[in-house]
Amino acid sequence: MDESRKFYAGFLGLELAMDMGWVLTFASPGNPTAQITVLQASTSAIPNPDVSIEVEDVDAVHAKAVELGLKVVYPLTNEPWGVRRFFVEDPNGAVVNILSHEK
């Protein structure tokens, strides 16, 4: 994770917006909604997402994923760090973390 800090903050000039040790989020100083999150590799059964997308209503997006028969690879979950999320596989096999911050 130290190398990720050096790359995204030091090299690219992004600001560290969240640091939970195993997950880091970096934001653009000029456009804070442009963010990238990196995760430490996991050995758990939960797949590591390739990309995260924040949406206004994660429940509605989850319902649509189910309706469309998309492959949900991590169930809709309230996480202890204040997000509600699920993972879905895109047509190319990439795992997408769809989330909303809890209000």
C-alpha cells in the first residue's frame, strides 16, 4: 500500500481521501468526485473488485442487476465503514463494486 501512496499521491498528485490500511481512496484535487480506490490483495472468498462506481441509489441498481440476470458475485451488504454495496461481474468478467454511502 505504501507503493500505491507513492504512485497515486506522489507521482500523479492525487490527494489521499480515505486510508483504512487495506483500502486507499485517492481524489483529484481539482475534481474531488474523480476518485480511484485501490485494495490490498485478499485471500478471502470475496472477490477483489476491479473498479468501484458510486451511485445515488444502490438498492435500485441492485434490483436492476437482478432483473437483468447479471451475475452478482457479492451480495448487497451494509459495510461497517459506512457504505452499502454489491459486486457484479461485467460482460468481460471484471468485478464492479457498486456502492452508495449510507446517509
